[in-house]
Amino acid sequence: MLLRLCAAAFVSLLTIGSVQAQVRTPYRLPDPRSEFVRQCAPHMLGRWEHPEAVCGCLHDHAAAAVEDRDLREALLRGITETGVPTIETDWVPVSKRGEIGPTFTKIAKPTLQCMFDPAK
């Protein structure tokens, strides 16, 4: 009888522990836009009056104009690593490297808008 009581207490403790483990809030991943602005802004300091606004604008307008996922990710990487819109050929699959030039043509106007008037 004592053995059964101990076993029941042990099982209930395990159950309570597993329920508490499931209730914990999951680790929240950072917002991709906020993370981009955080990495981008230090490169813009000294160049622009409102570096966060410039970075946010580049993310929302210039990079958003690029439909292809690989090219957009390469562009975002270039901005966060250098502070200017750039795409290294190594960051893009070989089959899409010919699209780098047209991508820069597509983002030229929104990029200039972001750099010189990010509020619009």
C-alpha cells in the first residue's frame, strides 16, 4: 500500500512538472525588420541625420521592390554589412547573377528616396 502511495505521488509530481514546462512562454524571435534596422543603423551614423529612418525605408521600400527572395536577401545582407545597397555575386545563385544589374535599376528610385527623404 505504501509503495502504491509513493508511486502515485511520484507520477503526480512528474505530471505537474511536465504541465509547468508546457506553460512556459516560447522564446520570441526578433522581428526581421527591427533586426535589419539594428544591424543597418550603425553603418548609417554620420552619413544621415536619421539612420533608423533611412534603414527602415530601405527595408520597406527599396528591398520590398525586389520580388526574388534570393536577390532580396542578398540586398538586405549587403545593406546591413556595408551600409549601402550592394549585392555580392557569391551571395546569389549562379542562375540569378544576371539579374543583379536589373535589380539595382529597379531599386534606384526608392533607394535615392530613402537616402535623401526617408519620411516619404
